[in-house]
Amino acid sequence: MDRREFSKKLIVAGMGIGAGAATAGATTVASPSESYYEEPARRLPVRQFDVVIAGGGTAGVVAAIAAARQGAKTALIEVKGYPGGTVTEGGTALHSFYNLWKAFPGCKRRQVVRGIPQEIIDRLLAVGGTSGHAEMSKGFAYDSVCTAIDTELYKLVVFEMLVESGVFVCVNTLLAGAVKDGSRLHGVIAESRSGREAFYGKAFVDCTAYGDLAAYAGADFTEPNDYAVVNSIGVGNVSMEKLHDYLVKHDALTQRAEGIRDGEDGQIVRLQGSWARLPKEFSEEARKIGLSLVTTTVHDNYWMFIKLNFKMPVSPTNRDEVAKAELELRKRQYRAIQLFREFVPGCARAFIARTSPKLCIRRGRVIRCDYDVTHEDVIEGRHFSDDVMAYGFHDSAPRLQIKDGGTYGIPYRALRVAGVENLLAAGMMITSDHRAHMSTRNTVSCMGQGQASGTAAAMCAARKCGTRDLRYSDLRKSLIAAGVYFEG
Ligand SMILES: Cc1cc2nc3c(=O)[nH]c(=O)nc-3n(C[C@H](O)[C@H](O)[C@H](O)COP(=O)(O)OP(=O)(O)OC[C@H]3O[C@@H](n4cnc5c(N)ncnc54)[C@H](O)[C@@H]3O)c2cc1C
């Protein structure tokens, strides 16, 4: 669906600024009966900020901390009861703070993502909430390190960091619309049990993963529906060692990393297996439910992430199809536990200890930005005159890898939402090419984009300028001062 189709579906609620020049929050649900209710205009209380970050997930947390540390009065709007996002719900571990040095003998080992993302890991380490940067001892053509996290401690640690940085954290708050005048965004509409409010700001960052703010602001987007959706589970009463031995017995172990588990170093924290070598009665059933044979943990007797995949027929912005997928995924989770109990030693009493509150997406909308990172940019290891970070991991490795185990750059222009003066985008919503997206969408890349976009938004707000008027050399200086690493 493009901007025009989206706009056709909007029922504009009549919110306005000044002489009524604004568009506002609306519903995308077409009436099945073709009858409509005209919502009356309402007066909303206005809150004033320098920077408003929409979505407190992987990128949004870092964006908000970065903006507040620049001195900007910053609000973060998050619909769930905690910040953290997909990094705490979707996948397995954080890929990857490093370049892929292990797969490229002779290539220099270097940490390419630092700054606030690394601070989060330091804070997690202090409370026993991460494996640390655990080196792969097997299967390192795919990644050199695995950084596993305790999903619940991650939520706590980043929540504390946000508050310490002075961010006005609005959890349980839905971003429900945009207040725009021409190409300039004036505010967003937020909906919570405290009522409907307008959050005005000077600069904005969309970190909602779905690109909700950019869509409300009238930006162009597409919805490729090119990934499966997932609801991952944590599984209790299990053993990493027994899973490891089971995979080894069937010659099916493809990946392993050792790191800190319940305070003890050198423990297995990541395993991956290949279905092709496991007994057919298990693998055929597992494939039917989209069960991934990869997990990480930072605790004994616990698998932090087991993924159940489901390919929806349409984009995950469709509420009614999402409802079907949510039910299907919960059935798959239960079936997965049955299979583990039946086939994997040490799982006789396995149970679902955690589910994600809603299904996770690998992408929803792709928001059109001033630049679209290409497949060639990624695999050729290109850097740009306006790089805001370096990144060195590809989720399609070893089939697709960054040249010579190096890095590529994400340029500032790739974060500027086309057609809107003061809106940046960060996270899974950038990069249209599926192959390039298999790199840029990864957690640590999203976090780096968050630091860059939050910093830029704060600087724009302080200088009262649009995102295109910010001097790149000043942005780079601020990022370097905050510990961001550059190459190229
Ligand atoms: C199943 C799965 C497995 C993955 N595995 C890995 C992996 O192993 N390693 C890796 O590095 N990457 C992995 N990824 C990719 C990575 O986790 C994501 O791409 C990344 O976390 C996305 O970050 P984000 O900030 O764009 O979105 P999110 O982290 O999802 O943040 C978006 C936030 O916005 C909030 N939000 C959305 N809409 C609104 C609204 N209207 N109002 C208010 N709040 C809103 C959401 O609640 C959420 O907190 C995986 C992804 C998935 C789905």
C-alpha cells in the first residue's frame, strides 16, 4: 500500500493546529458495511518537547537516551508497559558488535558498534543479564560473537537508563496520529488511559518498527511482506548441555558459543542445529510449525528464545490477519513444547516460561528516506561521506558477507524521511532491498541508528533547523564524543 491508498483509508479526526492545517490520528480500518461515523473534533491538551521519539524499542531506547544526553527535552512514546522492543522478544541474541573477523583469517578484530549500545551491555553485565560478547567456537562463518541477553533484565536496565538520562518515558501510550503543516511535523497524538494528548516537538524520530509515525505524517512507504512473523518463547526445565549432546550425536550441531551463564564463564550460551540431520519424525513436524533450531541463554535450565515462524498471506499491518496469525503461533508454541518433550533429552518437563506479548515482525512498512542502502553498498563494504555508524554483520552469512570481513557505513541521509522536514527514521523500517535489510535490520545496527538519529534530532531542535540543514561535520563530532566508532 502506498501513501495515497493509506490516506484514502484515513478517517481524519479533525485535530488541528493554528488555523486547522493539520492532519491527525485516524483508523485504517475500512468499514465492512460502508457506513461511517464522523468523529467530532476535540480539544487536546498539548505538551511541549524538543524531541519526540515514537516507539521505545531496540532503536528508540537508544535514540531517546542520545537525544536527552544532548540536552534536549525528550519524550518517548511506547505502547507496551516497558521499553526494549523486539530485541527482548523476537530473536536470539544481538548481532553483532564486531566485524566478522573469525570468518576472514588475517582480518583485524575490532568492535565496530560502541557508544550507548555497549553501555547497555555493560549495565547488563553488572546485573548478570548478559553472556557478554561470547565468541563463537563453532559456526563462526555466520557471526564472530553472540551477545545473549536476559530479556527481562534488558527491559529494566534500559528503563532505568532512560529515566536517568532525563527522558519523559510514556509507556502504555499509543502513538495515534500526527499533527503536520505542509512538510513540517508539529506534533504527534498520543493515546493512553490519561487521555488523548498532543505532544509537540521540534524534531521527531520514528522508531516504531512499523513506521507508524512516518505513515501518519504522509511519508511514502511500501509493505513488501517479505518475511515470516514470529512469536518466540522462553522454555524452562531444559538443558543446553543435553541439547548440545543430542545435536552432536546426530552430527547436526552447526553453531556454538560459550560465555557467562548464571555468573559462570565458559558455559554454552548459544546453539544452532540443522534439521536435515535430525530424525525425520522430529524435523518434519518441526518444519510444519516453523520451529527454528537455534537458541541462546544466560541462565541454567532455560532457553531464552525459541522461534516459531508463520508466513502471513498479507502484510502484518492487517489487524484481522494478524489475529489469525496470533492464534496460529500460540498453537505452534504448544506443539513445539510437545516435540521437545518427545524428542530432546532433558526436556521431559519443559514448559513455556515466556511468550512475546504480540507477534514480532521482521518488517512492516519500508519508509522512503533520502537514501536507500543497497545490496551492493552492504556487501562491497561501502562507506559514505555522511556515515553515522559502521556495521559488519550479515544475517545471510556465509552466503552473503561484507567484503573481506570488514564494515559498511549507514549514511545520515538513509535516516531522513523523504518529504518531511523534521522527521528521522531508525530501525527495521529503513532499507527496501531484502538482501541489504538482512544486515541493516539487525539489533545492533538498529541501536546504532538510534544513537545517530536521536543525536541528530536533538541537534536540529537546538539549532531550530530541519534535518537536511544540520551540518554533518557537527553531527559526526557529537557522535564521536559519545563513543561512536567510524571506519572508512
Ligand atoms: C523473530 C525475530 C528474530 C530476530 N532475530 C535476531 C537476532 O537473532 N539477532 C539480531 O541482531 N536481530 C534479530 N532480529 C532483528 C531485530 O531484532 C529487529 O530488526 C530489531 O530489534 C528492530 O528494532 P526496531 O527498533 O526497528 O523495532 P522494535 O525493537 O520492534 O521497536 C519498536 C517499538 O515501537 C513500539 N511501537 C510500535 N508502534 C507503536 C505505536 N503506534 N505507538 C507506540 N509504540 C509503538 C513497539 O511496541 C516497540 O517497542 C530478529 C527479529 C525478529 C522479529
